[in-house]
Amino acid sequence: MTNFIQTFQERKIELLTALSEHLQISLISLFFAVIIAVPLGILLTRKERMAEFIIGTSAVMQTVPSLALLGLLIPLVGIGKLPAIIALVVYALLPILR
């Protein structure tokens, strides 16, 4: 147990940096998901037929495993934060739309 705690103490800066990056990616993704889903949700309350299609498409995207989605995104946008942000936005759309 002391090795575990000692490792955390030795790598404190790296851990805080990684935590900061994860929070940044999560908040950016949430921001864009809300920007997309809230107006779309308002629009879909008026257009029932379109709502079925959009929510159905969003539900299908929710079933795609995250590793597979990243595998599709990396050749298109490269490695880094961008594919992670796009994947998180895709996964956040359905819960916000509902």
C-alpha cells in the first residue's frame, strides 16, 4: 500500500496534468453536445417525423462501441484530442435529446 501512495506522490504533477486534460476534453465535449442537442431537441418537438429519424440515428450511434468509433475517426481526423471530443459529443447527444 505504501508503494501505491508513494507512486502517487512521485507522479503528482503528471497525474494532475492528466486530470486537467480529461476534464478539459469532457467539458468541451459537453459544451458542443449541448450546443447541438438543445436547439435540435426544440426543433424536434415541432417535427415528429424528423424526431423519429434523428433520435433513431442517435440511438444507433449509441450502440457503436467507443473503440470502434475511435477506430473510424482516427483515419479521418488523426490522433489526439479531436477524435475523443467528437466521440464524446456523439455519445452525449441521445441523453440530451431525450
